[in-house]
Amino acid sequence: MFVQGIKQGFGTYHWSDGSRYEGTWYNDEMSGRGSFTWADGRSFQGEFKNGVMHGTGVYTWKDGRKYEG
């Protein structure tokens, strides 16, 4: 969702390199719970703050290895 041209609330964003974020946005930044998938197959599901991973979540590598915490 956009509010006055700024990403706000729940939504999905696709970057031109194939990366994707699905989750909540606040003031045009990833914030709250969400899922980020890089173009190379890595992913993070968890908490974001100020546009970066922050707090608890699960980081998964392309080969299936996982880090939870």
C-alpha cells in the first residue's frame, strides 16, 4: 500500500535483481514482520527495523542450512 507515495502497511516489493520482500512497511522501509528472499536463493523470515533484519528470525541459505535466533 502507498500513502502519499510512501510504502506503508502490508505489501510485496520486487527489486530488479530478483530479490523480493513481503511484509510490513513503515515510512518506506521494511519494518515489523516480513520475509526477504535474495535473488541467489537465500532468505530471511522474521523481524525488520529501519529497513534491515532486526530481532528474531530464521535465515536460510540456498543449500538448506538454517540459523534461528
